[in-house]
Amino acid sequence: MSSSVQRKRIRKDPAARRAEIVDAAAAIALGEGLECVTLRRIGEELAVRPGLISHYFPSAEDLVAEAFGSAAAAELDRLLPAERSTGSPTGHLARFLAHTLGEAYDAVSRLWINARHLSRYRPVLRDRVAGQEAAWRGRLEDLIRDGVAAGEFRTDDPPAATIQILVVLDGLGAHANTVTPERPAAVLRMPLTTAERELGLPPGALDHTD
């Protein structure tokens, strides 16, 4: 005599399922590249049929844009949180710059290089890239304005200071896909040097110690 137990399939809440899909796509985008974000690839990652993915994202282009937006936003929240209940603006800026230098940040740089390249041909992604660029500028500018209000930073033009710092970071990040000789310390420190100069800070004020 044999018996069988039929497993009850648990249907996930649509919002939870969509979030699961986006999380998986964002992880693949950050680790493997946006070209790897396909309905089939995400289906394999979640052990579901591609048809389920297309139910939430009928267009693969929408999923690619969402993957980039989610990954970029998550990195921004990690590197420069919007809520800063403790610490000084100088300390938060020093921490941000410290975490944008080195190999750990290369994955973020590669993601941005990848997205900006593909956005030439993908309007939906282009809009998402523009939105994330504005979000990163806005978050850093808010921090700089807080520093000015606290008397820690001195600048008459927070937007210009913000853009100069981000341009230097982008310049260094542009080499994330290439093997380059070890860069001089002065080159690696360019974002800090730029920020200190533009914000009226003494040299070394943004060196991160913890």
C-alpha cells in the first residue's frame, strides 16, 4: 500500500514576489552585469518559469532598468544613508569617500559604466540612470548643505562642490574594468583632496580612521 502527500503550493503575495524578482535581478546586475539580467536567468535564479517573471515584467527592458535602479539605490543607502542620527557631516563625508575608494567599490563603478553604456540604446534604462544620478547628487548635496549649516564646511555653491566630487569619483571609477598599475597615493586621494579644497577643510580632515 502506498500513500502520497500532496504538497500545498504557497502563493506569494504579488508585492513580495515582485520584490524577490527585483532583488535577484539587482544582485545579478551588480555581480555579473546588466546583460545577464534576462527573464530566463532570473527564472533560473528563483527556480520558477520565465513566464512568471514576464507576468511582473512583460518587457525585459523594464526589468533591466529596475535591476539597475534597485542596485544603485541600495548602494547609495549603504554608502550615504539619508538618515544620519549620529555623527558629524565631516565624519559622514569621510566615511562615504573612504568606502568609494578601493576594490570593494569597483562593482558599483562597473555597474554605472555598464548602465551608462547600455542607456545609449535603451530609453527606459536611460531614464533610470538619470534618476539615480540625480539621487546621488541630491544625497551628497544635502550632506554638504548640512555641513555648511553646522559650520563645518565653507562653500557658496554646494551644487558645484557636489558635482566636482562626483566627477572625480567617476573618473577614478572609469578604470574599474581595466588592469592598471598601482596608482600613486595622491591620485587615489583625489576625491578627498577635491572635497577638502571645495569645502574649506584642512588637508587630512577627511581621512577616515575607523
